[in-house]
Amino acid sequence: MHTLQPKHIKLKEKEILDVLGKFNVSKAQLPKILSGDPALPEGCEIGDMLKIEREDKDSSSKDDKKEYYRVVV
């Protein structure tokens, strides 16, 4: 993984259910990421869900992060 690439984390089933419940959406309603994307972590399969963490450039604190979610297709 490149240092400028945001962190991609494969979610476990419980984490997936928590996220879907929090936003009141289904997996089909989330943005997609292709299974051939080089940013995917090892072992990702179609249907898996990822959390992408990026630094929040608008925040004054370096530790603040924005989270995005994607489903592997």
C-alpha cells in the first residue's frame, strides 16, 4: 500500500450490520468498488464491505478521519 493511499479495511459481519443499521440502508444502496481494484486488501471477495479512512483536511486535528463505505462487486 502506498503512503498516500487511504486505508481500506475489510469489515466483519457484525460491523457490516452495525453500519447498515446506522445509516438505514442495504448493501445494494452503497457505492461500489471493483474486485480488481489494486487498493483492496488481501482476501476480498465480491459482496464484502470495506471501510475507507481518509484524513479530514478541514479539521485542525491530525487524528480526525472521514469514513467511507464501499461494497466489492
